[in-house]
Amino acid sequence: MQISSTQPTLDNSLSQPLAETLRQRRQCLANQIDFPVLLWSGRSSPRNFPANVYPFRASSHFLYFAGIALENTVIRLDGGKLTLFMDEGTAAAALWHGDMPKRAELAVQIGAEEAFPLAELKSYAEGAATIAAQDAATRLQQSHVLNRIILPANQSQSLDLSLAKAIVSLRLRHDPVALAELKKAAAVSVTAHQTGMQILPKARVESEIRAAMEAVAIAHNMTCAYRSIITVQGEVLHNDQYHHPITSGDLLLADMGAETEAGWAADITRTSPVSGQFSPTQRDLYDVVLAAHDACIAKIQPGVEYREIHLLAAQVIAEGLVNLGILRGQPDALVERDAHALFFPHGVGHLLGLDVHDMEDLGDLAGYETGRHRSDRFGLGYLRLDRPLRPGMLVTIEPGFYQVPAILQDPERRTTYAEVVNWDRLAQFSDVRGIRIEDDVLVTETGYEVLTAALPTQAEAIEAFIAS
Amino acid sequence: MQISSTQPTLDNSLSQPLAETLRQRRQCLANQIDFPVLLWSGRSSPRNFPANVYPFRASSHFLYFAGIALENTVIRLDGGKLTLFMDEGTAAAALWHGDMPKRAELAVQIGAEEAFPLAELKSYAEGAATIAAQDAATRLQQSHVLNRIILPANQSQSLDLSLAKAIVSLRLRHDPVALAELKKAAAVSVTAHQTGMQILPKARVESEIRAAMEAVAIAHNMTCAYRSIITVQGEVLHNDQYHHPITSGDLLLADMGAETEAGWAADITRTSPVSGQFSPTQRDLYDVVLAAHDACIAKIQPGVEYREIHLLAAQVIAEGLVNLGILRGQPDALVERDAHALFFPHGVGHLLGLDVHDMEDLGDLAGYETGRHRSDRFGLGYLRLDRPLRPGMLVTIEPGFYQVPAILQDPERRTTYAEVVNWDRLAQFSDVRGIRIEDDVLVTETGYEVLTAALPTQAEAIEAFIAS
């Protein structure tokens, strides 16, 4: 079926730039591969019973080329040509979920040349590559249609691996439509953090801050790009509990980012004093983390290795801790021994895009330049990105300082680092459990642009904001 | 391993009544079956990449007997004896997620007599029944451990079916600990609805109301028991979009309920005039729905058939629409012809408990008395509950009136009901798209208790609340 391109579009948000962008993305892919591609959007996952599902999230690879989150839908890409496969809504679906746009109308919206029911898919599957879906029901369907086992891309057969690499090369660098979405996500996330800071002095429990922040995303018809971390126990890196009471001497670490309806994410962390004023010890360590944050961002430009930015963060943190008397020795030598990682055990950041850890469903294919692999060094093993920066890449910069009992009380580490840590001095900083400062930074042709710059980072500015 | 019951518990919220209640629940189960049972809590479902998961929701059957939402955990029930199977957290998990309670400590909390790692599970699986988990990874593990295919309970083999029926008989009637949780969920949901009503005159988009309401649940460290329906298009029964602008003549239908940390749900709907004042036509139809709501609740007592309550709602709605001149004929005859279902196409409610449609993962095993099945009548097919009421049962009462184009524009239905609908008169009510009023009603020994009674239902009371 040929669809006339003069049919009206249904939704003004899908204006010409998106359809044109989708065409360009498909063409870029076609320039890199010479085999057909099937991409599945995926299906809702059941929560406690089949009809009570988690909010549907379409596959990011599908969203990149199709633009709209259509459930249980497949697109076929072949030489720049797009074919849409989906079933029309039933009468019962219309009762419960309202009228759905027709397949033919959706095909026009996304620039598909043909559109068929899913039953036709198998006859268009010969020789096609794909990317493994996240939900098991869709993976089964993929296996059935392609008549082979579907593995995660980084363990996959040659065609699927070639496809994954081609998609990585596209999605690493964001086009203007993607950037517009990423800036929308960043702006709403900035508002969410501002809202959280403003209610901080009145809040009694972490969950109250979380509610105020996530409500900003919900009110803008966005979702959270990941489970928010809103905690006075900042040393638990992925703390996803919110029941701790907030008391005046605490630091509140808030790591929260919104995701637009089209799936594009933001990722911001701020650490704020509940009382509105950092204590002198909190301020000292905050300034160490901020110095690392600022130095890393200042270094961002095309050609720079992200691994060097991570090592710069390690260096600045080591210097700062030496200056405070917490570490002993030469900062260079301390970083070489991974002593910084006692307090900064994670990587300085990651790719950001349709996924908050962009393309992490492909393992390290996106994060690591071909031929590079994760280090087994304590201070590098959690680095998620090891590539030279290129214009259009969006990365997070998120150094931190944490007192993690599982690290600092580990007998082996206490022996290894016995003489480089001044434990008595460290004990004076017991009112700091965890500090992280995270922004989203776009690599431009000549340097960088901080998409989340509207949110203060300086200690005084944060204090002023809480007081406002 | 025997665990002394003198070990301290970790969490004060798990006080003696819960542990004792869990013991009683296990004993009640043991009184009904003579085979061992394995219940899996389930695993997190991936969202867009494996590490970015949806919030974990433990299986309701697991929660009923274990009380705590432990991921990737199995309990074995045998003659009232509880055995816990789970793996201890790794060192890496402690870094990212903090210290987890030890298996032995958790065993004490929930009253388990023995506790083992998951690797031991297979040797305790002989002859055990189970309930199919919702997530595919866990279902695979169930098949592997039990060495057989695991089907949904209503299609399952005799042992699993016997287990499901025994669990239904327990979970149909809520014990005091369950009721305390259900009342907590109801109270927070009432506050959420009050908050939504109060900001209604200022809101511009549905999503702003949703944000304010869901924030109340989040602030109380609860989740939403289901996807909220917050819409000016109330005729779309499960509308889960929130982008429509709110204008002064609209009715806003808000169907939202909170779920406690232990998994117990509430489910409330209110329909409110955005302007703060119902129009005369909105008021007329609102009062018809409210009359049905009030009549149904007044009829609740042990021994009454829920199906009769549904038919009472149909009768009161038919009477009301005849009085307004929208339907023509005798209400009894109209209900017999399913004419009410043109405007009230769903059932009057359902079971409520750990699931918002309680135990719907078991198909109709919980909702339908043994030997009864869904009707194919237009006016009864969506009825989710067909049992005599018993003390301790919690049900929703949620009659509604909707103008659904897929129903009212259907040529076949327009022919069937040509002479009973006054289409010209109906056209005068075009400012009503959907109205629903829903409360959570406990069947007591002598009658009923409305758990959500603190939220107004009368039109004047809603108007007064919005103005407040």
C-alpha cells in the first residue's frame, strides 16, 4: 500500500522537522549497512497482574528511527526505506483506551512508505538484523520472526553486531531535533531540582523532597529517566529508599532527571545542606568536588579522551584531599595507586541521550571505543565511557566524595592504604556521607555547552537558593 | 539452621502483630492443603536497559505470606512451617545499594524457621505447588526448579489450581493487619484527591492535577496502585494520557489510588467540575450516578450477591435516565435489554486488596464463585465480581455514565436501541463526557464500612471543597 504524503498529520508536535530528521537518520544508517533491519518497540511489562502494567517505554533504538512510542510495533529499515508493521486497535481497545490513530495515519506521520499488520512481518524478515528487546515477550517474538536466537548485541551474531555498531555511530552524536528534546528534559529537570531545594528546609522525610521534584516532571507530562536518588545517605550510590528523616545537619543528595515523551533524558545531581548552610567541613569537601566538576567541564572539547577527564577528576579530588589533610602524598602518585577511589569509587560520567546511560543495552559497545575494554583497576573499573569526545556527544560530569563503609572498613583496603589516609583527620568530616555534583555537558565544535547550567553549583549560590 | 526468635528485628514497622499475622495466614493455608508450596517474589523488569529497571513489585501472593517485598526470594510453606530462600547481597551491591539485612535477620522478621541460599531450593521442590510469577525471568526459574511448565493458575495443573483456590479463600477476607494497611492506603488516597480538587481551578493541563495527586502518594512513601486516570475525556475508560488542556466547562474525572510499601491498594474516583460549579446538565447526570453509588453501598451486607448490586446500579441509572428523558421505557425492561450499558458499559466494581483488581492474576478464580462464568451479555460481560459478599471482603463501588463514541455511534447498537434512546434529548447533555464515583467498601459482620468516606461525594460538597 502506498500512502499519499498529502494526508494530514494527527499531532502538531510531529511537525516537519521530526519527519525530516527521521528520514535523515534512516539515510545515515543506510549509508553504513547493506542489509535490512527490523526494530521492535517492545511491549508493556506486567506489574502484579497482566492488565496492571508498568508505563510502556518503547525501545530507544525504535524511538530513534520511528519517533513515536507505539507499543507492539515493528519498523523495517532497508536502504533508507521505512515500512511499518502494527495491528489496528480493536473495538474493545477503543472503549477502554479511546480511538487510536490508524496504521495508515501513523505511517504518514513517521514517513513510512508502506504499512502492514504484524501478521505480514515474517515475510519481510529474510536476512534482517535486529537489536534484542528488553522484555521477554518481545524477544520471543523476535526469535520467532527471525527464526533464530536473539542475543544481546555485544554477544550477538555478525549482522546484529554490525547493526549495533552502526546505530552507535549515529546515536553517539545528537542531531538538532534530539538536542531540542534533550534541552527540554534538562530544563524541566532544573526546575525539579530548584523546587526540591526550595522546600528543603520544610521537609521532614526524603520522600517529601522526592514528591516535590518528581511532581515537576509529571506536571510537564514527562517521566523520570531513572529511579530518583533523594537521600541523606549519599554514600549509598544508588539509594532508592526514601524513608529516612531529614535533619538539620544533613546533606541531601538529589540525583533526578526527567525524560520527555519522545524518550530523551536528563540526569542532574545536586547536594544541598538541609539547614540552608554548609558546615565548615561539609563546605571544604563540597569545594573539592566542585573543583573537580569545574575542571572536568572546562576541559571538554572535541578530541579530548573522556578517560583523561575522569583521571583529571581523580587528580583534583586527590589534591583537594591532600590539602585537607585526609590523604597523604603526591596527588599523581595517589591517583596511580587508586587512593582517590576510596572516596570516589565510580566513573566521572557517561553518555546521555535516549537512555540515561545511553545505549547501555548494547553493553560497552557505545561507551568504549572499539578495541578498548573495562579496566580491572579499582579506580577505573566503573568508568562507563572511554572514547575521544566528538561534537554532538552529550556526557554527564559527576564527580563525588563518599564515605562508604563497605570500602573504608574493608580490612584489605585499610591495609593497602594504611599510610596514605589520615584516619583521625577523616573522622573530623563525619558530617559528610556523600556529595555529588552532576551536570549534562554537550560537546560542541569548539568546546562545550552545559545544558543544565541554570542550576547553581557554587556552595554560596546553593545556600542563597535555599534561602530564597 | 535454627534461628533463635530472640534476635532483634531490624525494622520497627514489622512489629509483633505482622509476624503473628503471617503465622496465622500460613496456618490457615495449612488447614486447607496437604502439599508443600513455593512462592516466588519475582524480579525487577528492565525498562530501557538491564540496569534501569521499573520499581520492583513483589508478587502479591508472596507478600501475603512473607510481608516484605524482597526481590528474587522464595518462601516454602509446608504445614504452617516457613522456609526462606534468598542469596545474601554481594560487596558490589553494598556499594551501590547499601548494606542489606542478612538472610538470617530477615528470616527472624518474617518468622521463618530455616533459611538457605537459592542454590538449595531445588532440593526442597519435590511435589510443591506454586503460582505463576508475572515476570518471564522468574517463570523460567519456576519451571527449572519445579521441573515442569508453569501455567497461569486458572489453566494450571491440579496442584497449582488447588493452591490458587486455597489462597483465594484466604485473601478474599481481610484480617486486621491487612485492613490497617488498606485503611492507610485509603487515607493517603483521600488526601491525594482532596489535593487534586483544591488545585483544579488553577490547573491548565491534566498532567498538573496528576502531579499534585501522585505527589501525595510519593511523599507518603507509597506508589500508585495503578496508572492514574486523570482526564477531561472521562468517556475513555482507561485513559492514560494527561496532555489535554483543562477548560472551565469540563468535568475532570480522577481515578487514582495509592499502594502502601507492603503492597495494599486503594482505588478512588471522583468527577469534579473544573469551574467549581456543575452545569445543570452535568449536575443532573452526576446525581443519577450518585444515586446509583449510594443505593449500591446501602445494599452491602453479608450474603448479598455482588451481581445484584451491579444490577441495582444498572436499575438506578436506567431510572435516572428515564426521568431525564434520555431513555424511554420501563427501567426493568431497559436493564433486561442492556440499554443501561450504552452509558454504563463496565461492572460496578471489583475486589480490592494487595492488587487493585485483587487476585486478577488468577483469572476469574477470585472474582467468580466456583461454577460461575462471565456472561456474554453486553451489560454483564465486564462484571469482575460475581460472589455472595462475606464479612472482611473489600470491594469497590463505582457506577458511571459515559458517552463513548465507539458505543453510541455503533450502527448496530443504534438500530438495536433506536426507540429506547431519545437522541435529541441526549444531545442536550453534550457537556458530559464521563462521570464515575468510586469508593472502597468493606463488608462487615452487620453491613458495611466505607474506607474512603472522608472524601465528599455529593455535588454540593464537591463544589464547596473546590471553593475551599
